[in-house]
Amino acid sequence: MKIGTDAHKELFCRSFMEAHNPYIVTELPWPELDDASLARLRSVPFWDEVFFAERRAGAMVRAYAETIQDPLVREAIDLQGFEEARHADLIRHMIDLYGIPASDRPISKLPADIETGFLDFGFGECVDSFLGFGAYSFGKRAQFLPDSLFAILATLLEEEVRHIVFFVNWVAYRQAQRGRGAAPLRALHSLWFHGRAVARHVQDIRDGQKNKTEVSAEERDRAKFSATQADIFPGGFNARAFLSECLSENARRMGAFDPRLLRPSLMPGLARGALTVLNVWPGNWGKPVTASKTA
Ligand SMILES: [Fe+2]
Ligand SMILES: [Fe+2]
């Protein structure tokens, strides 16, 4: 498959659209949760942030789709926008159904340069999804929540996987169309946008720490019992075990796509490099940890 050709475009657009799952959020098999599971679900401090991010993603991706001339690419990106908005509906439904404490706020202004906004968003999804694979897998194995609820969250994660595979192919197609399809140029472009995604995350963490003094006592308590901390990583966080999980989940999920399609490669490559270092690093970072059920 020659990247940047019409055949490539047909393949990445049509395979993305054909794999669309037409589920209705309220008709998913939402389970009844016992008190312990409810407490755990409510302790996760970022559901309102996820809801906000998905809502903004839906609006931004659909706004970008409207600017695209090519009807096939436009249809595919508009479908992605629909799926992002449905993710927001799914998280909102979960918040309401299980009484999760979450604030509501209007979405922030969409970027003036909507195409760069879409590029930033897409490369950000490549970073987040790769890390999400490991977090999901650890949390599931540790039975942080019942499997029935993980199955619903898997619906969302599977769509994110389709999004990033579509995205990297669209970026490569776009680069080739602009005469920048050589592999080193594409790699540099990808590295630049991954760097921007990581810088945004670092800034978000800094902003979060700055605002720490302004959060309510309830939010502080929830943060203490954070799912991103020890509960998802029983025995404490272990970089090697986590990166290994991200890599194996990534390989499993990417294996389901047409072999002619490109896959996101930078995060798996960085993770493999980091693992090589951790394998010879002294101390606890390299010690494997097994996820187990937590109380
Ligand atoms: Fe999403
Ligand atoms: Fe997405």
C-alpha cells in the first residue's frame, strides 16, 4: 500500500467507517453496583475532566470536519466527531446513574487554527490511548471495578483505538499529499506534535498543583483515594510492569487492524527504549509487580 494514494485513503477511511459501532448509550448493559464498587467509582477524581474533554473533542472534531473538501475524509472525520460526542454522553450517563460527584462547565473556545487543533488532539490521543491501555488492563486485572463496568469502558477505549489508527494514516496521507511523505519528515512531524502533547500534560499537572489550595475538602479527600494512585497499581506504581502492559495491550489491539494500515509507532518505540533502560536500572523501578484484587 503506497501511503498518500487514493487507494490508501479509501482503505483508512472506509475501514474506519465500516467498523463503527452504532450503540445507544442508554441501551448499554449498565450494571447495578454494590456499595464498595460505587465508592471506588466515585473516588476516581477525573470523570468530570473526561466528560469535559470528550465534549470539547466532539465539538472540535466536527468543526474541523466541516472545513474539509474531500467528501470521504470529511465523512470519516465527522463520524469521529460523532463518536467523541457520544463518549461525552456515555460519561455523563455514568456520572448521573452512579451519583458521581462532578462539576459542569462550558467547553472552552475552539482553536482559531482548527486544523492544528485537530493535529494536537490526534497526537494527544496517541499518547493518552497508549497509556490508557496499560491503566485499563491493570485496573481490570486488579478488579478495581466489576467486569461489567469495564466492558462498557472498553467500548469507549476500542473507539479510541480506531481513532488513532485512522489519525496516523490520515496524517501520513496529508503529509504525502503535501510532498512531505518521506519517512524521516513524517517522523519529525510526529515527534514535534508528540512533544506538544506531553508539554500540555506537564502544564496541566502544574496548573493542577497551582490550584490545589483552591479545591474543596471533598475533592481533596477524593484525590487522596485516587484511582490513578495505588488502587490501580496494587503494590505501588511500577514503571516496568506498567510499560510492559501498555506494550502488550498495544500489540494485541493493533493486531486487529488491516496489515496495510499504518499504526502509531512513536509511543511503543519510546516505551521499548524506556524498558531497555529500566531493565538495567538499579532499584525498584524494574521489579515486576502483579496486579491483584484490592480491598
Ligand atoms: Fe473520545
Ligand atoms: Fe477519540
